[in-house]
Amino acid sequence: MFALAHLSDLHLAARPRLRELPGKRGLGFINWHSGRKKVHRPEVLDAITRDLKARTPDHIAVTGDLVNLSLPEEYARARAWLHTLGPGSAVTVTLGNHDLYVPGAARLPAEFWGDYMRGDDDAEPGAFPFVRRRGPVALIVLSSALPTAPLLATGRLGETQLSRLTAALAASEGLFRVVLIHHPPVNHIKRHLRRLTDARAFRRVLAERGAELVLHGHDHRRSLIWLEGPRRTIPVVGVPSASALAPSGRAHAGGFNLFHISGKPGAWHCEVITRTYGADGRIRELEGETLC
Ligand SMILES: [Fe+2]
């Protein structure tokens, strides 16, 4: 039995300096103060982190938006939090749109979180996609993050990543292949400004090559959809924000997902449970789902 924990979208914030405020970060800062800072609470993240560690998962996946405005101090805070989760060998990170909020931040994720963003081939940190083998699991890690214009939170994989994804899925056949990405692979009209622009091409690769599981964040919701695969449908599971105090709008209260994976090729078994932050400050477990 292999236990894989998944959390996402903590949105750790820091106070920007005046010179950092013009442009997109300024709008983001107003947005933070007018609402988001009441939603993403350190005490929730602390409770979620403690509860997750108490489950002693074999590996932890973090699917982006660790920070809020891509400020250096935010990356440092996120690194300190990652260290509380575990070493780079036990925790895998991919990036969300807030982790590359502005073009000037391009190098910062690898600088601060390099050990968490490196494949088993020891290539440069942040060379997406990268692959990590852990027990029966192959983690195939994509980055859909790119700096966008203000008010946009779109993502893109691009042709190079998609062709490397195709190769990685083929090379990992026989393992329990888990694809990590920040943006969900299916777009809704209501989320047009937050969509994955090449979602259709991504789904085409999955339909051709297959995967055992796709994990994403971005929506701050617990969700499960199924995508077409070559032999069987592929479960796609979204996770709430790890720091959300309570439900707001379409978003759910903070939480994380825990997957229990067992079996062998052709006869995998995988169950997911969600542990979520309650109004009384306690973590409770939602009813689990069998995915395969
Ligand atoms: Fe996001």
C-alpha cells in the first residue's frame, strides 16, 4: 500500500515593498486586502499540515500557488513550510499561476524550491516535465504556470512539454502513473479567464497514452471527473486550497486528499479520502471514493 497526499493553493502572502507594487502585483495586493486574506489563514494551513503529517504518507504532492504575488519573501516562507513537510525527496512541487505571477519572478521557484522540483534524472530543477519514481508510482510533473496580463489566471503547457509528456507516459507504462498539474484539464465557460489554454491537446495525450490518475489544484474545490483513456477512464481529482478557512463562492473549505494505492499493472486499486477543516477548527474526514 502506497499513501500519496495531495495539497495545493496555500497562497502564502507577504507585504510587498512600495517599488514592487506597480502593475499586476498592485492589483493583486488590493485583491488580497479586499478579501483573500480573510480566506487564506495561517492557522488553517497549520492545522492541515499537522493533520497531513500525522497520516505519515509515503509521498506528498503540492500542485502550485504556494505563494500569492511571487515576492521573494513569499518564496522564502513557502520554502520554510516545505521543510516542515519533508525533504525534497519526499515532497514534489509543481507551479501555479501565482508562483510565476510576473515575468521578473521566473527564476525564483527553482532558486527557493529546487530540491522539490527535480526529476530522478537530476536534471536542472524546474525542467518540466520531470519524472519521479516512488514505490509503484511514477509522478509525472507538468507546469502550466506562466506570467499573464492582469486579471488573467490562464495556464499553458506548450508543445514541448506535451511531447515530453507523451514520451514520459509511454516510458512509465506498468507503473501507477500520476500526472501533476496546477490547472484542471477541462475548461468551463465560467472559468474562461482562468482556463488551461491547451487543455484539449493535453486531454488528447491522455486519451492516447493513458494515465492512472491526474491531480490538480487552481479551483480550490474538491472535485472528481473522468477523462477518456486508451483502455479505461482516467480519474481527475481536484483538491481544496490547503489554507481556506471556510467555503466561499464556489470554493470549498481547506483540506487535502489522501490516496491509498495498491495492486499491480492491470489490477490497480486506488481510494481517495478528503480531510477538511471544519468551522470548529477540527479536521474531519469526508466519505472516500474508490477510483480503481
Ligand atoms: Fe491558481
